[in-house]
Amino acid sequence: MSAKLLNLLTRVIGSQSYKLGQQGEYMYWSPFISHHKPKLQVNIDTGKWHCWVSNNGGHNLFQLLKKLKVSRKYYQELETLVGETKYYRISTEKTEKTLSLPDEFIPLWNGAERSPEYRNAMSYLKRRGITKSEIIKYGIGYCEDGLYRQRVIVPSFDNDNTLNYFVGRSYYKTNMKYKNPPVSKGVVGFESMIDWSQPIVLCEGVFDAIAIKRNAIPLFGKTIPPLLMKKLVECRVKSLYLLLDSDAQEDSLINIKKLKGLDIQTHFIQLQDKDPSDLGFENILPLLKKEDKPMSFQDEMKMRLGF
């Protein structure tokens, strides 16, 4: 069956597959973007698929066919090959996409696992300055197998303690450091841990937020999503610190303009060369204390002019 299924996928995707080491995993040149490397990953056993550049993805192959807008005959061929017990039948009804941690997720906080992969994951976190208490606080785990194999998993929860995003970071040297779920990043990172009555710190990634420790929200990127902007207004946040990586000055200026439009006192922390996760809490805290005055119009203009 696998040979026939691969033949079908080759025809509808329009490229040959390359087998990965994991069970049932194949890579294709993505039909969603133009890239010199195969970026569409498909698991023919589970049906999960994801393009690591365009972020298109789904949980069954019928969704892939629908995204590709193929002829109805291909749906019928797929159903003949996999049946209805293994994959969901394509539906015209809209369903809300729910997020869950990978099936292979193993918590790191209980210390029950002592495999080589467990020790490598713990060693990686230790090198990044993350303590056991922080592993417990943030619910950090890892995967030995599956789509997120050999990756540390850092979950994010909303105000109702519902998972709203997670980050998968390889604990080995690899060209693809991060592998994140195929859902929107436009959420409030670590929302369940935020005290909105206190000053907020915005940073890029989860490891930055963990290093900052106090009331830090990871943006999962460099721009403030609309949902977070709405939350800042609803919670009447008065003071905010913007702490992006040293290579994100243009993005910082865009964010500063948005925040000033909300009448939020914005403190901009200028970093040199190192990211917050590299600096660590002991070096970040003095920077936060030093920047006790909100950014003025003159400060913004100097920043724009490169002074």
C-alpha cells in the first residue's frame, strides 16, 4: 500500500519524495513555496503533513489534497488506499483547530526517564541556564520519536491554562533548530503566568522569556500580534519594556509606534550582540532597572537616525 500511496502523493504534489530516518516520514519539494530544498514533510502512517517554510500543515492527507485543490478522483483514490478508519473523511464543515502536545511528549520534570535522549535534553537546558524549578514551572518536556524527535518542547498556556502554542527546539546541532506546530503564532505567550497589573516585558522567544523571569511574554517572532495588542488595552497596561534581539531594530521601531498609539509607556532596551537568553537574568535585571524612563519622541528619532 505504501508504494501506491507514495505514487499518489508524487502525482498530486508534483515532486519525488525523499525518505527520512523516522518511520513513515518523507520530504517533498513544497508546492506552496519556491525553495531549493524539500520542505514539505509528510508522514504516510499518521497522515500528518507540514511545510516548514510556508507553515501550511494538517493532520490527515485528505486535508493536503483539499489544500492542493486536486480533482475529486484523487480523493477517491486516497480513500481506496487508506480507508476511513485511519484518516478523517474530508468535510465541507468548518471545525475549530485545536492544539495538543505531541503524542510522543515526555515530561522532564519527574525524572523518571533516564535514557540517553533524556540526559541530552537535560544537558542542553542546563547549558542554557534553565534550572529544574523552571522546567517544572514552564512544563518543559522533550520527544525521543515522532515529528518532534530529539527536541525540547516548551509549551505556552492561555489564561484558562489551555495550550495555545508550543516550541520545539533541537538539542543537537542541526540546520533546522526550531520545529513549531502548524498553527498561528498570534497568541499571548505564557499568558497564564502574566500579572497584567505589573509592567510587561516583551521579547522574541521562549528561552528569552525564561531568562528574563519576570512577567515576560515571548512574541514567537519580532512583531506584536493583534491579540496581544487587544489584551494590553483590555488590561490597561501602563508600562512595558521592549527587549528584542540586537538584529531587530526596524521591528522594534514598528512595535514602538504601535505601543505609543495605545498610550503605553514604552521602555526600549538596546541590546548589543547578545540575546536575552545569552545574557541571563543577572545581566538583564540591571538593564531593566537602568531604563526607568519611557522612550521619548527624541529617543525614537535618534534611534531612527542611527544615533
